[in-house]
Amino acid sequence: MSLLSRRVRGFRLVDLMALGFLVALILGVYLAKTIAGRERSEIARVESQIGAEKARIRLLQAEVSHLEQPARIEHLSETYLGLAPVSLKREASPDALPELARQAAPAAHAAAAVAAAQIDPTAAPAAPTPAAPPVAEPVR
């Protein structure tokens, strides 16, 4: 007797093996479809999150462009900080910068001493520092 013609409870062994393979194939397809459905729903959820984040990014970009408007910043600087555009007589050429730095050094040291005294009034007053050494002219 050959293996293909052998019978088990009235069925050929080949038929039972084919039926088992068919059941395994059906279960495999069912599991694959179930897993694919879950993945599809996960992909849809992530895509909706991406859409929400893109909308939030557009909103933040619009807010940044509003906050960075030059007219708004100029108004705020004049209103709250008391800043104004620099007058023409206050502008300096690059050649005059070393002299301006020498003139500003004592005032900066005095301002630092006042700030230190406000922070710690018991501290001894800072010794005056010598003026900045002369700056050499750049070689051209």
C-alpha cells in the first residue's frame, strides 16, 4: 500500500493533509488581515496626529510673523523701553571707536561700582581702575 492511497477513517491521508493545509492557510490569511487592519488604523491615527501638528506649526508660524513685525517691535521699544532711533550726531565712524571706548570706560566702571553697591551695600567700594590702554591704529 502506498502512502497516497492509505485511508484513515474513510478518508485518504492526502485529503486530510490537504484539509489541514487549507485550514492553516485560512487561519494565516485571517491573522494577516487582522494585523493589517490594526496597522491601517494605527497609520490613520498617526496621520491625523501629523495633520494636527502641521496645523499647530502653521499657527505658530503665523504668531511668530505677527510678533516679529518691525512696526510692532518699534512701538514696544518706544513705549516700554523708551528707546528711539539714533540721531545722526550720535553716529560714529570706525576710526573714532577707540576714542569713544576710552571715554566710555570710566563711566562703565562707575556704573559697575554702583550696581555692585546696590547688590551688596556692606562691600567696600571698588578701587578705581585705570583707563584702558591706548589702542593701536590698524595697519592698512
